[in-house]
Amino acid sequence: MTIDCDKFRVAPEEEVDLSARPTDVKPLYDSHRDYRRRIGEHVEELMEQQNLLYSNNTHSLLLIFQGMDTAGKDRCIKHVMSGVNPQGCQVFSFKHPSAAELEHDFLWRTTQRLPERGHIGIFNRSYYEEVLIVRVQPEILQGEGLPQEVGHSDHLWQQRYRSITDLEHHLHHNGTRILKFFLHLSKNEQRKRLLRRIDDAERNWKFNVSDIEQRKLWTPYQKAYELCLGATSTAHSPWYVVPADDKRNAHLIVSQVVLDALQALQMAYPQADEAREWELKAIRKHLVKRE
């Protein structure tokens, strides 16, 4: 059964209201066994599509994951991309910028990690942090060394949205397909997951006191995401608001979106021309003789 992912897609210039979008939907699987079967089928097809992507060497794929703490970004990447050849896929997690990175514009550190042709790149958080966490906590701007007229501009966020969409438009027209996922978690589900991290000794390492401080800013973050999603979801680089309270549902939705995008490229294995066929025949003949 193919999942209709269009209902999770953010339309260009949409006025996003996250409170009107579900954090949980009816299970897209009948049982744990059915989930394992379905995600397995997705992973197997993704393996084939990755091989096609690599052999064609004309496109690349960039997946961007954003979400509140405990939304499940790491686990989603792990499950969805579990069958992908690591030689053709790289995952980058972007945390607080380094001193060297702060000496450049806000897109510099991520553009260095863009996937090359034939490859899949995954950003666990991304340049979107610069219109999310920085917008909610504007004191961060003080460390970015911006010209005064820029750092204090009322149009700063619109300027950054424009920089982002211009970059993504450029990448699309040069062969990079971009898919962006906001893992939409409810505040109550986040509370449950934080408690599990505290109560489970094997998960204690995941818990950070700063998670609680960030949780206090839940409402400003939701507003920042609404503005960001509406301003930067485009026809060629769409955002998907993925219900994330049920991790299995989230994995199935994300993997279906990725499959749909790769299949839309209608890739086929390159065909050898006449000269190449003669070359292969000659090599085969030589190998047979040596046996």
C-alpha cells in the first residue's frame, strides 16, 4: 500500500498552523510484524534507487531533518536509511557553530557538506537552525559578527529565508533534489520521552538539562517553525510536516517520500554504446583465454 504523502506537504507560501496539523495519525501498519515487512520493502527499494542514483551520476539527494528535542531525528535516519550503502551516503549533524564557522556567513558550514552527484546527503539539523533557534534566542546573533545594520534589521529573517530559498533553487537546477522533514511532536509526547531518558539507565546519556530549558520555549519555537515552513517550502524543495508521536508511522512516511522523489527521476542503468560493447567483448575474450 502506497502512502499518500501530499497531505503532509507544506504548500508554497502557506500560512502554517502547527496546532491544526496532527502529531499522530492512524497507524499505517497493522502490527509490529506488518511494520517490519513494510519498512523492509521500503529499505530494499531505496537500496535499488541508490544504486541507480550512483550509476547515473547526474543527480544527488539532500534530506534535511528538523524537529524539537526527542522528535526522533536520529532514529528516523537510522531506520529509513539502514540499507543504503554508506559509501554513497553521508550524515552530518550540525550543532553550535565553531569559532571558525562563525567567521563566515550562516550558509558556509553546510554548503561544504552538500552531497556530490550520485550521492545522498543527510543533514540532522541544518542551516535552518539560523532561522529557528537563533530567532527564538536572538542573543546568539551577537556572536555571529554581523554588520550592525544587518544584525539589527527588522528584515533579517526575511533576508535569511530568501538566501535559503535562492540556494535551494540553485541546487535544484544543478541536479540536487532536496526534501525537508519537520518531525512534528506533541509537547505531551516529548514529556514522556524525556521521562524515559531519565528513568532508563541506558538512556541517561541522552538527557541534557538544556533540554528542559529549551522545552520552556516550546511556544516560541512552534511559532518560529510555522513562519519558517511557510516561507521556505517551495515546489522544488518542499517541507513535510511528519506526525512524529508514533515513530513507526514517521519512518514509513519519510521513506515513502524519499522513494517517491527518487522514482520520479525515472532513472535506468546506463546502456553501453557500441564502442563500449566491443571493449567489453575484447576483455571477456582475453579473460576466457587466460583460463
